[in-house]
Amino acid sequence: MQEVSTYSVGLDIGTTKIVAIIGRLNEYGKVEVLGMGKSKSLGVHRGVVNNITQTVQSIQRAVEEAEGISGLKIASVVAGIAGQHIRSLQHSDYITRENAEEVINEADLRRLQLQVKKLQMLPGEEIVHVLPQEYKVDTQTEIKEPIGMYGSRLEANFHVVVGQVASIRNIHRCIVSASIGVDDVCLEPIASAKAVLSQEEKEAGVALIDIGGGTTDLAIFKDGIIRHTSVIPFGGNIITEDVKEGCSIIEKQAELLKVKFGSAWPGENKDNEVVSIPGLRGREPKEVTLKTLSKIIHARVVEIIEAVFAEIKRYGQDEQKKKLIAGIVITGGGSQLKHLKQVVEYITGMDTRIGYPNEHLAGDSSDEIASPLYATAVGLLMEAIEIQEMKDKESPPVVEPDLSQTPPEQPSEKKSLGGLFGKTMNQIKNVIDDLSE
């Protein structure tokens, strides 16, 4: 196996599955996936690690599969973070520049971001992301890109994402225990947005809803800038749990029933449509009407979407200036539920589409990777590629000297020193001769 250097790796540690995905940019600027490994996630509940040993084993299985397919060795990853402990806040800050005669550069923006990162959080919390929104230079407001401008005071509004220190450290611990380095940790809805949203949608205003196993993540964009993020602690697993309880069957059967026959819209099913479920250990098979199944699913889906819609309203969707013209994009494993799009449109009154991460993928990528199920993993890979590119820019390649060429002979430093020394000695000798006369 060769060492990964020109390749990047995204690691999605989800509630139902763990996905490791290796890739790089091809000559057309598209993401070429070189290998993907996945394993059942056993130690994660609602996006938070609750069993270190099981999570480490699941990570190792996913990584080994990805390494086996690609023939590459994974050295470090960009990991996703979600969970109900994540919250976000708005903050504005400024710096005063020492030299207003010089134009604003990357270093100034970095200094301002670092200043925000030093904000005092509640005990047990730390900042995950500092995302700039608009800048202000002196008295000029609503600047998107201040680099190259003159000014003495640089100010900005920031969207700050905060998480529990313990949860973030546990994710780090699991990855490091699997003998892998961590390049960065990225909020999962931001990663999903990278994979499934177009720049036009971000400009027009769009809400991305990523329905995972344990959580439903929300990211809102307007004017090309992230405006709001939220994590709702319910996902596909709670729907499975409801089906299990409502139909008195085991979890495995409930999941299969939900995926194969489930619908978020009860009106679609006729009363006489019945599915038979095998009984346990020779017991009689159970019969469940599809209408009953859909009613159970519909009740929970409505609850999740209403919680998300409350967050969209909290952002200010009702204001004309903040209107989300591009509507809603649903992604994640839960987005594959039948008639979900129609339910979301019915509850929110907003245009809705299912988000596939195929826009940024190379043309020869498999259909499996282009599924909404892997939107977060593809987004984390894209984030990892960006981090790698930034590293390459900051540290230009070292040019090895060509030792085969004989360098031209340099004038001897000693000779020049000697000449100067001799000249000085002659001057001193002349002064002494003058004094002795």
C-alpha cells in the first residue's frame, strides 16, 4: 500500500453507518472517488459517540474496506460532527489595522477569525466553526470580499457553530485510536451542503435538510452565505422505532418494512393492501396493512418536518429580504422515504427537491456513491480536498539543487576580507608614520 499524499479522505461517523471515502480532484475539477468503505455504526447514538470501543472497531472496518478497494493507506481524515449538543450563534467583531496604507490581505482575515475563536463559551463548550458573513471596512458596509481594499478598521458578522468539548474529543479519540490522524472536524450539514447544493441555490436562498439515522441537520444559505445551522435530535431511526412499537415486530423487520413498503403519505395506500411478516421461531406470521404503516410513519415525519420548519421560521423566512427562493433540498438516507417530498411541500408550502451528491462527482462514479445516503461523506471528502489544497499553497514544494551541474567558482570571501584588512593596516601604518615624524 502506498501512503496517501495527493489523496484526501472524508470520514462520516453516523448513527446508522460509518463511511470512509478516498478521492482526489481530476483534471476537470471533479471529485474522483478512489475507494469507499462502510460499516454498521454500533457505538453512536443521535450523532454522539456513546461507546468508544465499538465506534473504533466500526471505523477500522470502514477504513480497511476503503483501503482494500483503493490500494492506498489512509493517514489522516476530515471527520463529520453532528448531534443535539451543536448550537449556533451570531457574533460581530473587528480589528484595527496598524498600517492603513497597505491593502487588506488573507492575514488580516485570519487574525479577525482567530480573535472570534478566542470567545468565551459556556463551560464544557468549544467553537467548531467561525463562518464569516458580511464584512465592513471603516464605514463601508455589506462587503463580501474585502481583500485588496484599503482601510484601518476591519469588521465582520460571523456565524459561530459551538459544540460540547467532550463530544468533539470523543470523536478525535475514536479516530486516533484507529491509528489515523485528524486534519479537521466539519459540521455535517455544512459538508452535505457542499455536496448537493449549487451556487445558484445558495445565492437565491435555500434550506438543506439532511435526514440521517439519529439526527436531522439543517443548513440555511442566502446570498451565497451560510445564515443558520441547527441539529434536530430525531432522524430515520425514530421512525423505525415507531414502526417496531406500532406493529409489535422486531427492529430488523421494522427497518425492512419502512424501506420497502413505507410511505410518508397515508392517502396513497388502499385499505386492503396487506404485508405479511414472518413470525418468530415458528409463530404465526403477522399481517400489517400498508395504510397503518404509512399512518405511523406520517405522524413522525410531520413532527420532524415541523421542528425543522420552526427553525426555518426562526431564521426569518417570512421576511421578504430573507426569503428562500430556491426552497428546500432534502438529502440523507431518510430522504429516500416514499412521498416525503410531497409531505415537506404540504407542511412548508416551499418548493422541494431531493439532493443527490452527483454534481461534483466525476462522470464514472458509481450510482451507489451518488445516492443521497452518501451526501455527507462526499461533502467531507470535498472539505478534505480543499484543506489539502490550502496546505499545498501555504508550503510550496522544495526545489532540490541540481548537483550534476558544477557551480561557477565564487570569489573567495577570505581574499576580499584579506584585501580590506590589508588596506586598513596600510592606513593605520600611515597614521603611525605621520605621528612619529
